[in-house]
Amino acid sequence: MGAEVQSQSLLSEVLDEIRARRSEFEAQKYVPRDMVEKLKKLGIYRAATPKRFGGEQMPPAKFLALIEKISEADGSTGWVASFGSASMYLAALPLDTLAEVYAKGPDLVFAGGLFPVQQAERVEGGWRVNGVWKFVSGCMAAELFGVGIGVGAEGKPLVAAFRPEQGEIIENWDVLGLRATGSHDLKVTNLFVPDEWTFVRGGKPSVDEPLYQYPSIAYAAQVLAVVNLGVARAALDELTRMAEAQAGYTGAPRMADRAYLRIDLAKAEGALRSARAFFYEITESVWESIMRGDGVNPKQVNLLRLAAVEATRVGAYAVQTAYRLGGIAAIYDNHPLQLYLRDAMVVTQHAFMSEGLYDAAGSIFTGLPPYRGYI
């Protein structure tokens, strides 16, 4: 019990600091290394590390809830922290390579620039890699990079892993939402990557531990979707505070005394809680299936993907509702609702959260094949 209380106390301290510093993060356009070090203390970057290399093997629902709380404090920091799950991919590396990867400890910060896939040149013993990759979130504090270099087994991207000093970060992240994620471009020039430092993203893991039975591509969608659950929670809480205290600039009734505001707030609250319940229900159900030894079936994977896109879209709806009801005060750049709106809408633009995911999910429900790569 003492350790749990201590852990919660540390989490509260880190969350308070994130809230206090999020303007700083926005201004410099990345979450700095000293904050990443504090996220390490929360177990973020050992959550998906193999136990044999000192990892915690955190159950998915527990990790997702942690990212949700961080995202409630700041969406960008939650987004960067979410890639603590990326060690799921690295488990497809050979064991000897993993031993090198984790030689300094289990807390590894990995940043991937998987797209656009660049066709590397096949050479003796490995690959000659050249190209520029986009959206390398968290690259400013990364300790290992990965880039897409072609198509591997089952049509999934083949990834080359290498140390940060072997690549070049092009600092061109100039956006309105999720501004502090530092999702710059990554350039690689004439780099030789041995075969043993390449892996198939979502490929068969070389480590036989329960976490690596959890569907890695679905998990990758979930860890991003949960950011919007956290941002939406913050937005509705902010609106509630405003409604209780704030009168209109024009002398209109106090916000809480307006029926339309109360109705729309209640609708957004109900929708968010429903999407969140579905999200964690299927997450826990799949994990329980793995722990029973029953594995994971395609229908379960489909529900994980559907729950992720639903959480993203409903989260954005809740934020938009809070922003709209917040009135003229919400248009200022330093207002929390402005930040939440920008961040939430960027999450909806990710390829894992597109409207096409609903079609893919519906295809499986009706017995039709989804587009390749969905499951």
C-alpha cells in the first residue's frame, strides 16, 4: 500500500509540473529531456520492455489510463509519453539485438518515422538507408530511432533501427495543435543498418511474454486515441468551472443558468463517458483473454480499433462542445479551451483515426474483408 501511495504522489507531482510548464513546451515545440526523465520515473518507458531486460510489462489498460491522465494535464506530453508503448514493436528484433538496445537499462525512449516508406538498398549483411521521414514525435529526447525502409512480412513496414547520432533531425514542426510533440522530420544519409537491427512493424516477437500477444497495431491506435479522452476530460472540467463562476460579457445570465449550456454539457459528458467505458471494456476483455491462454481473435481486434476511433471522435466532439459553449473567452490564444481544441483536432487527423476505420469495422461486422493492414 505504501508503494502505491508513493506512486500516486509522484504522479500528482509530475502532472502539476506538466500543467505549470505546458506553455514553455508549446513555445519550444517539444517536451524537453528533463520532463522525459520524470516520465521515466512513472514507468512510462519500461511499460512495454521485456521482463527479461528489466521491463514492467504494464497491462494495456493501466498504461492507457496513465497516458489519459498525462493528456488531461497536456495533450502534447501525453502524445509523447504514449510512445512508451513502442517497445512492443522492438520485441520483433533478435534477442541479441534487444540485449544491446537495453544494455543501459529498461527505460528506452524510442521515436519512429515510419512514413513515407523509403526503399533502402539491399547490401551484404543489411541495408543502405537514405531518405527523409516525417512525424517523428518525441525525437528531441529519443534514445533510439526507427524508419520505414520497405515492405516486410504480411505487407507490413520493414523498420531499420539506429542510434540518434546516426541521423539528423530537421526541426520543421510548425503546427497549431499538439505543438509540443516535436514531431520533426528525420533525415538519414548513406547509413548501413545490419539485418539484425531491422524488424517488421507488428511482426512476430522474439520474446514470449503475454504483452506481446496484445495486437500491436491496435495498441498503437489506442495509445493515441486515449490522448483525446484526457484532453476532453480537461475541456469539460474547464467548461464546468467557467459555467459555475462566469457571467456573460454582455450582461447575459451566468453560464450555468442557461438551459442550452446545461443540456449540451450533459450530452457531451454522457457521450465521453460512454466512449471511454467501451474503450476500457474491450481493452480489459482482450487482456483477460490473453492471460487465460485464449489468445486474441479478429473480432476482438476489430473492437479494439473501433473503440480507438470512437474515443478519438467522441473526445473531439466533447472538446468542440466545450469550446462552443465557452463563448468569446475561448478565442484567446492563452485560454485552456483554445489549447484543447487545437490538440484534439490534430488527433482526429492521424491515419489510425480516419473515418475509413468505421467502414473497415463495419466490413468485419457484416462478414466482408476490410482493407489490407486494418487488423
